[in-house]
Amino acid sequence: MSHKISNKAELENFFCHSWNEINQWIDKEQSKLPQPLTSSVDVRESKTKFAPVDHNMYPAGFNNLCSKDLLHCADRFKEAFAEINPSAKRIGLLPESHTKNKFYLDHLYKLKSTIEMADTEVILFSPDTDLFKETGASKVQLESQSGHTLVIYQAAVRDGQFQSVDNEVTFNFDAIVLNNDQSNPLPVDWKTIKAPVLPTPFVGWYKRQKNLHFKWYKTIADKFAQNFGINPDLIQAHFSTVENVDFETKEGLEELGSEVDKLLSTLPSESKVFVKASQGTYGMGISVVGSGEEIKNMNRKVRNKMDTGKNNLKFTSILIQEGVETIVKYDDAPAEVTIYLINGRSSGGFMRTNPLKGTQSNLNAQGMIFQKLCLSDIKQDCDHKIKEAVYSVIARLSTLAAAYEMKELME
């Protein structure tokens, strides 16, 4: 089948010269259903294509965005809050519970500050009682890697509202920003909570699956490509899925290995595939292999790594994804781009580099370094931001797919 846009150079040129038209198409598609408030999308660029390889609705790297992009994010937050409540002024921010991670606290400080720039007051709170056990107090004061002080207040639910256990602060939230991916579901009956919670708590990793996300991404990417006459292979990685795998007992490894070989047979020689836990976060539950035999002969150490993830979540559903070999480099180290989106709009980003890894490896691993990447300057007509324009569009398509995924999970 012939396409108007059949190779990567033509794709870059088209994205650059048709920036407004493309984004209007995505705007129109996004207007059909609610978008996740926050998203991050990992985008890989190879010699032949651009492809999203992961999508997260509760991102943890706002500290890696440039200051100009954070101003952009604040404007987007303001628009999003105005949509749900024009007078929203008091925002609750519910974080992850791994507060020993000081870099996560840097992120939390930046996220809180950015939301405050949207003319709001932000209070950090958590209903997770384990967070407060060590001190026995109804609040914890923490210091981030960069020396910022954060206070998280203990919350209880009464009459459909989060209320502070500490008498010195009153919540009365107009909206709640959830920054907890719920690999381990929080002890809250979310159906009773009256204030809007964004992104929705019903799509945490206890329920969400990468398999479903990439099914929806293929649908969206194919529709987008057909509309503009693009070869759809230029904007997506090939994938397949396998269910009922148990890395501990080796059950299903034979089938998984066969499916790996099947996908590899459709790719150029020397290709690798990423074998990913469908519910894995933080780069956990990922192996990169070049044959099905590597799966069938996995040693115990690797199987243990693939078996469980954050909060001991057992992995049984597996995504097999074409390994998009990155050509992006920073200081001679392989790199990939992560785009941050607020309410479905690309609002910032950074480069993840890893000098300890190769171009076909998982870069979200020990040794990774973050480099800021400003998106705010993208304009039409092929200025120096051409690559960023492509990354931005890919990320928006991935987030549109996430919106359909949310809708399906909540039905």
C-alpha cells in the first residue's frame, strides 16, 4: 500500500509544516472524552520511526522539567481546574508513600509549586496510615534532595470528604490531584469522595494494563495515519501480548518464548524485543531479549526480577514490544525523550540518558541521568525544534489512547 508519507524524513517534514493542522485534529479527537490531568510518555526514535514505549498517568519527574515549561504546565493546570470549577482555589495533592526517596520529594515540591502557580493553595495529604507510623504524629515533615521542606498531613474520610487528622489545618478541597499510581490501592472508597479526583483513581496500576494501552494506541495511531496519509509503522512499535505467565513456576514461559520468536520474525534481523510486565512501573519487570530461547532459559535471578514489582504486585500479563533502537544520544550516551502532558497537551519534557546501557536497552534503570528539554518554544515552519514537534505529537496521540483506556476501565 502506498502512502503520501512513507519514510521518517517525510514524516518529520510533515509534522513540522503541518503542526497546527495536526494539533487541531488531536484537539478535536480529545474533545470527545475527558483526558488524564497528568501524563508522561516515553518516546523512542530509531533510524526508521518514532514510537511511544510507555505511558504513565501519575508521573514522578516534574523536577526534571525546565522552568519555562513549568510555567506552561501551570497555565494548563489553571485551565483544567477552571473546567471543573471556575472558583477552584484549594487543591489537595495526594502523593506516593515512598517518601524516603528524596528525588521523588524534589518532584513533589516542583509539582506542588507548579500547581500553586495556577493561583491555588496546595496541601499535601495522605490517607496511608503507614506513612505516619514512624513518628506517631498526624503529619510528617520531610526534606527533599535539594533541601526543600514538605509537610504531608494525615487524612481520614468522613462524609465523602478527606479531613485532616491534625487540627491545625482544614482541607475543604475544591479538587484533588492524585500523584499515587496505586500499584497498591489506597484504603479509600473512591466512589464516596465528593471532590473531583484527577487523574481518576480508578485507573491505578492495580487495574491498568500496558496491554490495553497499546491496543488503544494502535487504534488511534492507525486512525491518525489514515487521516493524513502516513505509513502507520512510522509512529508505533509492533507488539503482542501473552496472559497467565508465572515466572516463579515457569508456567507459560514456553508460550511466551514462542510469541517472542513470532514477533521477531516480522522485524529486521538483529532486532531485540522488550518483554514487559503489563502492570510494571518505575522501569520494573522488563527484560530485553533477542530470541525466545532467552525467555525459556531465564535464570532464577532474572525470573525473580520479572515476577513481582512495586509493592510485591505479581506480574502475569506480559507485553512483548518491538525494541525501538534509539539513535538519540547525549554526551555519547544513549537517550530517549519523555514528554509531560497536562490535560492532554504537551507541556514539558526531558531526556533520559544512561551511559551504563546500550542503544537497545531499557534506559529507565540504574545509572540514568536526566537532561532538561524545553518544549515551550515549538512553532510552525521548521524552526530548530523539529524533533520536539514530532515527540510532542506522538505523546499527544498516546495520551488520547490513554483517555479511551480510562473510559473502558471505568465502564
